[in-house]
Amino acid sequence: MRVAPLAAGFALVVSTMAGAVAAQTTPPPPRDKLERVVIVMRHGVRSAMSSPEELGRYSRRAWPRFAVPPGHLTANGATLVTMLGGWYRAHYRQLGLLNANDCAVYYWANHTQRTEATATALAAGLTPGCPATIHQSAAAPDPLFEAPQTPLAPLDPQRMLTAISARVDGNLTAWDARQAPDRDRFEALLLQCRRIPCSAVERTKVQRRLNDTPVAMRIDDGKPDLSSPSLQVAGIAESLVMAYADGLAFPGWRGIDAATIGKALVVHGAGIDLRTRTPEVGRQTSSYLAMRLLATLQRGACATALADPIGEAEKIVVLSGHDGTVTMLAGLLGLNWKLRDYGKGEAAPGGGLVFEVWRLATTGQQVVRINYVAQRLDQMRYRTPLSIDAPPELATLAIAGCTDPCSLPRFTTHLLGTVSADPQH
């Protein structure tokens, strides 16, 4: 009479074991495959272009002094870029692109000390133990970074200026006035005012004020030249970011922390947007770079044959350039980001646009994904180790006119359209 329950129990055990065996033998779902990456980055932390004395004309406190010549990558800057390279290595090993001792990375740098040293420092972290050749153009300046080399976007300074002017409705004075609240915040940090805006008395306690800068839009030396009180922030803001990120002391200064600096950089972001992210500016300055980038992403796929790819089919290609290299390319392609410690669309030291080509497991289709990656200010100032669990900041960028995921052919159409676009129509 008790046989039936025992039989039922035995059947249940057998059924459970069979299910477990089936679960163990069921293959995992296929995964998307990362096939190649191109990183277009700004150099790491450099020394200020202006002397502490020149910068001090705008501030109430003395500026720190860098230990290297103006515009050179600092020792801390090199360390920070190497740390970033180490994170890229761990990140792309986790995503299955790189093997344990993979050397399949191609480095290309512009002809300046800071860009060359940045590429070398990144290689020390990204491909340690590998012979890291830093490639450069035989021509100087390098057309990849500094000169247009495509008949689709010939250099036309007046057309560029006209496009910039159109963004401010022909009235740079009115644009500058709209930046006043954010400019006041930046000035309050320089003048060490306890309230925003600074009082008239506080504003007299420096040799030069931002408002001393005239408003003008003109062609100078064959290039568009813009000036205004808000645009005057640029060089000072960059020096402030570099000194803070380098870990330098600011004796007597109040409010020198990442949060305060981040808020003060809003006006800098507005200036970057106008000067370098106007699409026509990017079209004339970055079309050659964009075409070479496209050819590199397309390698072995739907190649357009309009430009040569960069490198020799390496898994990762790194281009070490300048802030304008990043922001003008972003302006051309309509890419936008906002990181917490920086102004909108600002190219952080060592930060870069990261273009990835993935092959979807479900359809076999190649798609493009774009991120902006940069260390946060305090990660740099305190040389915080980076890891998979403690990464730099990463912003995923939308590609204009393309759904997610964006197919490589659709991205190709978008890029070619921006390069050949006529802003007059």
C-alpha cells in the first residue's frame, strides 16, 4: 500500500535530475562580439600655457607653478594616463576584445610633446610589455589633427564665421550677456568673493577683469577669431582644471574642490560649444579625420574606399590629439555629453571619444556604439586607482538620426552626410 508514494517520489527525483542535466547541457545564449575600437582622445594633464603671473592678473590669489615647461605633459599627467590605459586594458579584456598579453593596439600622436608623451603613457597601461611604436605623420602639421584634407570640406574661414554668427543670431554681445550668470560664478572663484556676483569693490581688486575683453567676431590670420568676456574664460579655466588635476596646492584659495570647479566651468562649456562644436567648424577642420575614422571602423566590411584606414587591422586604434580634436569631431557628428566635473561637451584631460564596432549575435549585423570616457577631477587629483569596480566616468552617446543600435551602414550614411552637408541649404 505504500509503494505508490515511493514510486511517485522516485519519479520526482528522476524528473528533477533530468531537468538539472538538461539545464547544464543547454548552451548559453550567443553574445554580441566586439570587433574593433577607435579612441580619439585629448592629451593628459599638461602645464598651463600662461605663466602664473599672467593668470594672476585675473585673480585675488597667486597661481601655482608647474614643474614642466608651458604646454608639456606633467609627470602626474603621465601617471594618470597610464592608469587610464590600465583600465581600458581590463575593460576590453572583460568584453572579450583583448587577450591576456595582447599587443594589437595602434598608437598615432600629433606632433607635440604632450600628445606624444600621452600616447607613450597610455601604452604603458594598455599594452604593458609590448613594443609600443608611436606613429606620426611625415608631414607637420599632421593633417589628421590640424588641417582639412578633403575636397568635401575645403577651408573657407568666412563661411565658418558665418555659421558661428548664425548660432548667435549675428549678435555675439547678446550671446555673451546670456552667459553673465555663469560667468559671474567663474569670476567669483577667481576673485574669491563670498557672494555671487562679486561686489563692485571686490571687482576692483584685480589687475584685469573678464569684462575688459572686447566683443568681436572677425577673420584673423586666415581663421575665425572670436572674443568676449565669457570667451576670455577659456585659457584661465583650462589652467585651473590642469592645476587641480595635477594635484597642485592653491595656498589661500577658497572653494578649490571638484564640485565648485565643475559649476564654474559651465561658462567654459558654452564657449567651447560656440567656438568648436558649430557643425561647419567641424566639417572644415575634422572631415579628413572623420573619413579616416570611418575607413578604420569599416575595415573588412562595407568600405567606401574614400580614405585609407588607420593602422594595420589592430583591435584598438588610439589617436592622441588635443581638446579641439575631440570637440570639433563631436560637433561634426552631433555628439553631446555632460560629465559632472566639467562643462557641457568639454574635452577633459585624457578623455576621449570611444567608437566601438560590435557584431550582433542575433542578426550578424555590425553596429556602432560611441562612448565618452574621462577620469573625474578628484580621480586625477588624488590619483585614484581605476578598475572594473572603480571606473572612470563613461557617458553613452546618442548618434543623430540613428536608432540604438546604430548599424554601421547607417552610421556611414550619417557621417558622409555631415561631411558633405551644405550649411547654406
